[in-house]
Amino acid sequence: MGKLQQLQLLFTHPTEFVALAQYWLYHEPKRDITSPQEFKTSGYDRESMKRCWFFLEKTSRSFAAVIKELDGDLARVICLFYLVLRGLDTIEDDMTLSDEIKQPILRTFHQKLSLEGWTFDGCGPYEKDRQLLVEFDNVITEMGHLDPLCREVITDITHKMETGMADFAHRAATSKTIPYLSTITEYDLYCHYVAGLVGEGLSRLFAATEKERPWIADQLVLSNSMGLLLQKTNILRDFREDVDERRYFWPQEIWGSYGFKRPEDLCLAVEKQTVDEQKAMWALSHMTLNALSHCVDALDYLVLLKNQSVFNFCAIPAVMAIATLEVCFMNRDIFLKNVKIRKGEAVKLIMQSTNPMTVAYRFRDYARAIHRKASPSDPNFLALAVMCGKIEAWVEHHYPTFVTFTKESKTIEYNTEDPRSLIIKRDHELEKEKVRRERGGNLQKGELERLVPDRHVDQSIPWQLYVFVLGAFAFLLVFTGMVVLVSLWYFYGDDWTWKDLGTQSIGLGIQRDGNVVRQ
């Protein structure tokens, strides 16, 4: 971000500028994988793993930063998982490879993970991640250092993903017409193969490394939805870039329903501002609606996570996704160029995405913003309103916004302007009235409050009372001991010793000069 852009951000979005400044000044990585103390879990002391960390940084700098902050050996495991899938995706995306060459490599890629020394230098010279495959033997070497369970998960997910990628790649290569995704079902299946399986694999790795509870690996529907939310957001955002490269991911069932013959026609309608421009915006609205359908599942998944680094790893991309959907919604620039959220906004979201409640409120805010942009003339208006309402309902159910907890007084307070507060108040009054009737109205002052305590006031014993009771007990113990000691001194003078306590010498008398004197 240049100085002129920073100055513009200061005047147009001051809160984002402050967040950006705070991030630059105060943010420090939670761990340094290059530190000797981290070698045991990061593997940075091995040349092959050092090269893997390099490729992770090269292929995705933003994603690399989040991965490096994962706890313990999970960072290394996810790094290798990412590089394996990146290598697979590079072969699938390379348009210079013929289907005859691509198919056998794709369908046996999972076997290459245990084939020592395997590399591939057949990708086109301009393929962005070509060098990763040229030095893929480093990844294979490090796969051998993984725990067998983690290695099994990565191999299994790679096998499932390569099958789906190979099927779609073969269809694209052999199709006599332009290979569009025909239906929304096909679109969901494709996204499952390239992203839903990633979510499944991550959940299984979280459990395998014991960073999360074992049953998180069984949350297949929620894991799939997390992946689909991110993938569909990227597909929506990168529409123009994909069309220019003759890659078509928007399903024909959506854009075709608005009268378009080709995806390029959407771009032309917006560029030339024809009468069909409005229809192109409706198609964009439909794609946004489809992506939003995974938000509630994503929120359900996030509240299951207990490890802070894992939560950050999952929550930050999810919040970024719905923020991107909001900035892309009804934005004609989608058909003209690649659209991204502002860097200041991204940093602000990173700093805020630390707990489920804050993340849920961000989802609610962006859902509201999308609903405000929606037009009643949009054929998807009602469905969009319902979808945004589902997100809002989820947030209100889990984290009701009319309730605030006061830490100092340990009480729950209600927003008096919210009608729901009147319901709570009325419910409490009805309980009091019921007690009055049962007691016949014969209640002393304060007795009603004791019988019907406010359920929203902390009734637990304050810590000061615990301190007072323990202090009083200690004082009583010390006082009793002093009384005993004074009594012994008073009756026996200086002749008694600590050794005499509990012996018969006290009962018989005091031993003087070797003789027992009876008292």
C-alpha cells in the first residue's frame, strides 16, 4: 500500500487506518519457526523442510502467515498438506498439458507421495507454481517424517481430490462444446472436490494432532460447507479473470436463466452498458445467494473449535469470505476486473476474529449490508432476505444482542429499548405474583426477592466471603494454639519441652534430675 493510498484511507476509513497502524506497530508473530527452540515441531533444521516453508511463502504469503501461527507440529502438517494439494492443483490447472499426459499423473498423484525422489518438470514455463513440482522430492521426504495417521489423512484426501479433478479435467478436454458447469449440483460437486475435501482433511488433521477433540473429524457436512464458502467466494470474485483465461466456473443454470448464451456475454453487457446489464447483476446476486447458503454451517463449525490457533486459522478466512461477498454484491466491477476488500479492512478483521461471538457479529453486520444493497426488483430479493435473516437468527440465538454482561457487578443487563427486554421483565413479575398468591400475600419485606431471585444476577458467593472465612479460620487456629502454649507454660513453667507433648510425662508429672515427680 503506497503513501497516497494510506493518506486516502486515513480520510475515507479512519478506523481501518488505525487498525492498520496498530497491526504494523504492535503485531508480533506468535512463534518463529526459524528459532532453534521450534526445530522439534517446525523441522526448520532439515534442509528439505526449510525448502517446504519457502514454497509455502512463495505460493501464498497471506495463508502462510496464518499456518505458521498454528500450535506445535500442526503448522508443519498443514504446510505439507497445503503443498501437496497445491502441486496437484498446479497439474490440473496447467492448460499446456495434454489430457493424455495429465490423466495418469492426476489419477496416481497420491501414490507419488510415497515414491522417494519423484519430481515433475513437464508444466509450462509460465505456470506460477511450476518450481514446486520441480522440487517436489522435498515434500515427499518430509511426508516420511509425519506421524503415520497424519500421512494417511493427507494421502486419502489427495486420492479423493485427484479423482474428481481428473474427471472434470477429462470432461473439459474431450467436450465438443465449451465445457461449462451445467447445473448447480455439478457446481457443488466441483467445489466439493477442490475445497470441501480440504475442509474434511483439515478437520481430520486437527483431530489426529490432538489439537481438537476426536469427533471434529466426523463433522463432514460442516467441514464441507466451510470449504465451499471459501471456494465459491473466490469463484465469484475472480469471474473476469477466469473468463479471460477461458475457465468457466459459474454454473450455466444460473447465468443461462437470465438469457445469456455465454459467460463472456455478462462482461460485454456491463462493459457496453446494454439493456442486459441489469440481468448480469441479477446473475451476480444469484451467485451471492448460493455462497451465502453455507454461512450458517460455517458458524456452526467455528463454535466447535476449542484451540485458539485453530480457531484463528479457520475464522479469519471465513470472515474474509463474507466481507468479500459484501463488497462484490451488486458491484459491476466484478465483470470488469478482480475485486478485493481493502487492506485496512482485512487487517481490522484479522485483529477482531479471535472469538466466536465477535466473528458471529461480523457475519451479521455483513449480512445486513448485503440485505441493504438488495433491490426489490431483483428476482432473488426474497431468497436473499431469508438467507440474511437465517444468519441474523443464528447470531441472535447464540449471542443475543439485547443482553450485556457487566463484569464488575456480575449482572446481566438488558437493552430497555429492545422489546425482548419487556418479555424478560414481565416473566419475572409473573413469578413474583405466583409466589404472592401461594403465600396469600403474607410476605415480609425482602422475602419476595429472596424467594424469587433475579435469575440474571450472579447468585454465586463472592470471592471476598471465601477470603474472610479462610482468614477467620486461620486466626482461630493461631489463637487456639497460643492459648494452649500459654497454658502449658503457666502450669509447667520452663520445665516442659516440645518432646514432652503427647507423652506420659505430662500425665505423670515433670521429669527432674532423672526422677518422675507426680503432680
